Amino acid sequence: MLIGLISDTHIPDRARQIPGNVLESFKDVDLIIHSGDLTTTAVIDELEKIAPVTAIQGNMDRVAGLDLPTSQVIDVEGVKIGVAHGEVYPRGDTQQLLYLARELDVNILVTGHSHQPKIEQVEDVLLLNPGSPIVPRLADRTVMLLEINDKNVDVEIVKIGAPVCSALDFNQYPRD
């Protein structure tokens, strides 16, 4: 099974729509997992045109009033995948994410929140963060493709566009 992983889209507060490169990257997926901070359910509607979507609530979704679960566990070909936003501090802290995976009793934990892509094996848990295709933090714009075949797992980070750092966006300052 091929699964598209996405997080931190922040639509419409940080972008008008999902980038076309994301939709193209997901064209062959069987399932899409969104690990929070959609900020509108229109994101789910758009992604469901490609494949079924599992989505959970991120911190900004609570602010936006989206009624989504805070975590979910799905079984794909005997592999248990946990989905949570990953609100741990410091952001992306591996040990706390491992504890969360243990609480959910999963083999793979998909999170977001840090806006940075990550693939890390910690003990017997694979920690995945697809980053953000809209507002990355000191990283490229990314999503992930997760393939599971007979309990064999393969993960690919897919770059969606050039890195973005608003502090370095000199176009925001008008020139004389």
C-alpha cells in the first residue's frame, strides 16, 4: 500500500490552496494521512479527490475549531501506524515522540508540528514527520510517501519546492 503523508498545511491562513506539486506527488497513493494543522476541513475535501484521508487535530486546528481526533491508530498490512500532531517540547523531541508511540502501541508514528521532515528509527519504532509543503522551518517544502508491502516499509521524502524562510524574503521590503 502506498500512503501519502502530509502535515502543517495551514490553509487558508498561510496559503490559499494545496500546492499542485503535492497533488501530483500523491496521484498514485491508496491513502493519505494528514498529521494536523490543516486549519480548514477543505484540505480534507481536496485530498479526498485523490484517496481516502485520515486526519487528526493539530494545535492550530483547535484554534480554528475543527472537530478532529487528537490521535488515531490504523493497521496497514499488519503494521500499526499512529498519527498525532506531535505537540512535544522541545519540538520534535525524539524521546517524547517515542513515549507517545508507546502510548499508542504502534510500529510507526507519524507526526507534524515541527515543520521539518524527519525519518528516524528509535528502538523498534519508526518516527516520521513529513514536514510542511507550505511553511517549512529551516527546511525544504516537503511531503512523504510511505510504502508498506508485506510488513516491509519504505519511506521517501518528496521535495515540493524551494526552502522558504520569511526572514530571508527580501521581496517583503520595498526598494526605492
